[in-house]
Amino acid sequence: MRLIERAFCDSCLAAAGTAACGSAGAAVPAAAKRLYCPLWLVGLVVLFAGCGQTSADRSDDGRLPVFAGIPPLAYLVEQIGGPHVAVEVLVQPGQDPHTFEPTPRQVSALSRAKLFFQIGMPFENALLAKLRQSTPRMTVIDCAAGVEKRAMDQPCFEHDHSGHRGTPDPHVWLSPPLLKVQAENVAAALVRADPAHADDYERNLAALLGRIDAVHRRIERMLAPYRGRSFYVFHPGFGYFADAYGLEEEAIETGGRSPAPKQLRALIERARAEGAKTVFVQPQFDPHGARTIAEAIGGQIVPIDGLAKNVLQNLENIAAKIERSFAGLAPASTPGLSER
């Protein structure tokens, strides 16, 4: 019953909804300005709202109509909501969420959604700032509520050893312990919106939390010998994963900035010194820059996708690829690490 009590705590949910959408007057970093909704999108939102296509309690087949910003969140909603929810997702496979813009069809469907599950990507904040003005019945759920966000990793040629710098990192779904918090937020929102099926949501949540714990234990055992090691990735997106397993993510670029020639040489020297032979690249990014580094260190580029929908399966795939990248390195000494 704890979940039901939490779901009906109006003050808590109101605070989460407010935090999800941000302040209309908040300052916008220069790198994010391009993510703000274009004028055609604002016009479509107003048009669809004006035509009476506002959020409904049920879809045509009787399910709760909801949207998720990214595929991993859609997976959580589907696993917890089961047959009671109709889930649509904005960012499709292969699309870059950092530069994403919704289609007119997605805008129309959004105007009819009962719930929107967001994680804090810049495109979500920009879109929701417009949608809240014309779809007041749609409730926004910040799935990252209660998660302490780390700063986005800076490129490895810009490390500031006095502490982390940069904007908050939104990739919180790539840490199993933090994924549990997000699952609980999803379940609480569904219970609040659809209390008639609260027992089903609680039961599905419990099963999902058990699966997350099992995945976490398997990855811990897999990566325990390599605690303290670094892995190289083109775009920083795996910092929470690294934190969960005692690893270090080394980013080649961030904010769309690639290293200058002098910085590139320093990066290559560092990778060679560490014996790195793999550079991971997300499918949403051009692999050219990563390929240059991989060739210089006598290594290879390996695809790694942080946005795959089945997040539990993907977490194990990511762990397996990172483990293979360490295969030529001697395991680090980890005294006192217990088997779980």
C-alpha cells in the first residue's frame, strides 16, 4: 500500500510535475537553444488543442493513453502498465534526442494523452513548455524525480580534477539502481491516474524491480574485476553506468564539440598509455571522429546504444561489450569486493 499512498500525495506529485517542466524564464545554455520548439510546432499545438483534441481518459480500446519521451521509459511504462495502457514514444530508434523535433502526427497524439513520462532531455522541456499551455489535462511525470543527477562528463582532454563540471546528465536510465527509482515513479503515476488497476500496477512493479535487481547483480559480477578501468566513448552518455560499477567514462566530445588536433593527439596518447583498444559510438552520432582515434591506437569502433527500448537487455549488452573491451587488460585488484 506504500505505493498507493505515495501516488495520492498531491503535494509530492505537484512538485514533481513542476520540476519536470522547468521555469519558463529559466536561462537556456547556448548549446541548447537549437532545441527549442520551432514556430510550426507551436502553431500545431494550438491548432490541435483548438479543434477539441484534448487529452481523454481512455483511448478507443479503453486503455489509458500515455506518451514517453524516449524508448527506455516506454519500456518501463509497458512493463508496469501492462494491458491497461496505450504507450507511444517520441524518439524513434536511430534518432538523436539532442536534436529531436516531433512530427505533426506525434503532436496531434500528444494533445490527446493523459500522461507524459519525461526524463529531462532538453527537447522534452522545450516541447512541454508549449504543450502545458494548450493541454492542461495532460499530467507530466518526471521519472527522474528523487534521482541526484551527476554532471555531464566533459571530454577527456578537458578534465578538471577539482570536480565535475557541465550540465546535468539526463541518462539516468542506464544505472540499474536509479532505474528502480524511475520505475517506482512510473507506477505511482499510473496508480494515481487509474486507481481501479492499482493492484495490477503494484504487482507488475514488484516483478520489474526483481528483474532489475537480478540484472544489476549479474553485471556487478561481470565487471567487478575491472573496477577503476576507463572505457572510451564518443558522446558522454554512460556516466551513471560507469558510476554503478566503479568504472570511468572517457568522453571524446560533448555539446557537439570535437577535439582540436593538439587535443586529439593528447587523447590518443592517453588511450595508448591505458591500453585501450575500443572506442564506443552511439548509432545516433557520426562515427568518423571515433574511427580516427580507433585507427591511431590500433583498435576498433564498437556500436553501443543507450536508447534501446528493452533497457534491461540493453544494460547487459552494454556490460558485455565493455567487458570484452577490457579482455586484453589484466583485471584490477579489488580487495574486499564481495560476490553478490
